[in-house]
Amino acid sequence: MISLNLIIIVLTVWVSIYVQNNTHFYGQLMMDPHEVMKKRQYWRLITSGFVHDGYSHLGFNMFTLYFFGNAVEQYFAYILGSTSTVAFVLFYLSALVVSDLPGFFKNKNRPGYNTLGASGGVSAMVFASIIYAPLNKICLFAVLCFPGFILGVIFLIYSFTQGKSLSQNINHEAHLYGALYGIAFSIWVYPESFIIFLDQILSYRLF
């Protein structure tokens, strides 16, 4: 059976590359809170996750989604069985929407403001994976490796503090709320995972 995660990646890559040379579709798919509010273009809450600002943005998101999305897809298959496919797609698409909502409400009366990228959905996948396997190592630049829950805490603090800055061209709020949604959804799917998560991190010894 073809991986749903791989299908999402291929679709995202195709759409992102296609719109690079089609400014009309590019503008219609990205997240524009003012247009969503004014013209009720609610599809942007999802389609913005399938377009990216250049190949490096696309490549980083899809590289991350490949590893963590595959892990979550396998966890869901083990936990949910035959309903895992629906749950996985629902999880990813709803994560794109939820991660965009804070920015939408904050900027709905701000013409010209827009965001794009799958970062909110990717963050949700990363943190769902951390909930299910908090001690699994995550490596930065293939050199610095730490248990997932430690990097997760650092990421949440960084995204929260940076999200208060309006000077950066990065949607840290989408990262933060995508991550929080990933935590909530993964626990909702498998409530026992929260107890297992706590048991694992409380038993962890750095040295």
C-alpha cells in the first residue's frame, strides 16, 4: 500500500513547483487573512500548506515531513487499525487549518498580509511523534542529537517568544499552534500515550 504521507509530499511538491511560475494560482492558494474574511475564501486555510516560498522552504518542510510523517502514519496504523488512513489525513489537514487560525484572527483586518507553507502541519507531525516516542533521538544538522522531548521543549519556548516579534518573516505562531495541536490530537487518538510519555521522560537520565 502506498504511504499516505508520501502522497501528501508528492502533491505538495507538485503544487509548490507548479505555482512558482503561475502567480495567479500562487496568490489564490496562499493564506491571506483579509481575503478570507472579506471574500470568505476559506480554502486558503488548507491550500496555503501546499505552496512554499522557494525550494529551500519546500525542501526543508518535506524532508522533515517524510521522516516524522512516516513515523506517525505507522503509529496510527498500530493504534487505530483500519481507520488509521482517515485519521492520518484528517490530522494533517486539520493541523494546517488550526495552525493558521491564530494568524487569521490577528491579521484579518490587515490587507496585504499573507503566509504560506506546510510548517504548521509538519510541526504537528513532529510533536505527535514526540508524544508517542519521547526518547527517540532527533538530530540537528546530523551532528547534535537529543531526545525528542528536550528539543520539543526548546522549540515550544523559541516559537512562543519569537511569535511575539512582528519584525520577522517567519510565522512562528503557526509552528507553535501546529505543535500544540499535534500534542492534543495524538493524545486524543491514544489517551494512554500521555501516561506512557510521562513515565518515559521521568525515567530518563541524561548521564
